[in-house]
Amino acid sequence: MKSANTARQLLDAYDRGTLAQRPSARIADFGWDAAYDIAAEIVKLRCARGERCVGRKIGFTNRNIWPQYGATAPIWSHVYDRTLIHAGGNRATVSLRGSVSPRIEPEIAFGLRAAVPPGSKDPARILEAVKWMAPSFEIVDCHYADWKFAPADSVADQSFHWRLILGGPYPIPAHGLAQLADEIGDCELTLTCEGKLKDKGVGSNALDHPALALAFLADTLAGQPQFAALGAGEIITTGTLTAALPIRSGETWISAISGLPLAPLTVTFSA
């Protein structure tokens, strides 16, 4: 019952774009298991009102940003049909209405052709389960004051997932996966706002390789029976390659990835 009540409170804050109390501030010894129980309740609530799960987001795969947030491990949450935005022509305009303190994260997303077996360690073998890759922006939003939280609080707040902006997909070939895996790990990304460079990143910032982030999620789900395993057709975004930076309406942001056949992704934010 405690998980259900907290889930309703956090989902209400998400729906209204307001702040909420951190679960760790009122639940003794609040940890990962309790946080994912709350996350599971939120999934039930969202599906019950007609939303459909279309994939997952993985957060805190970039260890470079852990000190800023007090993070200690990667996290994950669902992506819904109502939070996924397809960027036609690799351009999108997204309203920030209903957000609290949004930030932008440039990422590499994968579309699955098959389940990812738990225990996978070879990026090239993991890519055998991937149908396509695409540039993406995840827009994260924190419903705790000043982005301050204990590690497990992040999971309870839907791992801060707010929107996923998906660029054009590039089909993963049947052959040459070892070379492609190397290219993904070595790729370089630049993030600009209004023509000014804001940050740079590399593919290996996501848990040493975006495919290994995907494997982390498969392994984690193997120990979480309250959630379905990864399956064909899901969209998985693998974590930011740069810092997560604050965004405001009126701004235009571009991520450009060199070393991969992915076109730059552009998003303009409106009120």
C-alpha cells in the first residue's frame, strides 16, 4: 500500500508539473527494491489510463556525471507512446509545458529485433539483437526541489524520464558487427545550443559502450520479476554521452555524432 500511495503522489506531481517530497525523506531505509516497486505501480497506473509502454530509458550510464547528482549506479524506466516524439527529418519542436526543471541529454537509441540475453558482455554480439540505431534526445525532469535526491529516489521519480525525441534510424547490418561496435564505442558527439558548443562526449561514456548499457538493462530485468523482459520492437535509449544541461523555451539544440552514419538531430523548445 505504501508503494501504491507514493506512486500516485509522484505520478500526480509528474502530471501537474509540480514538486514532490522525496520518498527517502519519509520512508525509513528507502532503497532500490522499494523504489522499483513504486516504479512498477506507476507503470500500472499509466497503462490503466490508456498509455502504452514502447520502450525503456537507461539513466546514469555516464559515470562522469555521478558526482554532480550523488548517483551510485545506472537506473531505468519505461518510455510511453505519450512521451515518445519522432523527429521527422531529424527535427522537432517540443513544448516544455508541464515540466519543472527540464534538462537535455544527447544519446544513442536502439530498436530491438530480439530479446537481449542476460549475461551478454560482447558489444558485437549484443548488436545482433538490435534492428536499428538512432540519435536521440532524452528530456529529463526532476520533481524534487533543486535536483536533490538520494540514489533510489531517482528511480521512484520514473528515473526522471519526461520525453524521448527520436531521430531517424540507421539499420544495423547483418555483417560487420565487430567493426560497427568499435565505431559506436569510439564515436564523438558535440552538443550545441544556439550555435554555441555546450559539451562533447564519446560513445564509451555510456557504461563503456551503449550496447553494454543495453546488456546492463537485460541483466537488471532478469532480477526484477515485476517487470517484463526486453522484447522485439522496444526502443531503448542508452544514456547521455554528455552532461545533462538545463533547457529553456526558445532554444534550439543540436547533437551531431561523428564516426557513425547518423544525421544531426535538432530540437527547438517552445513554451
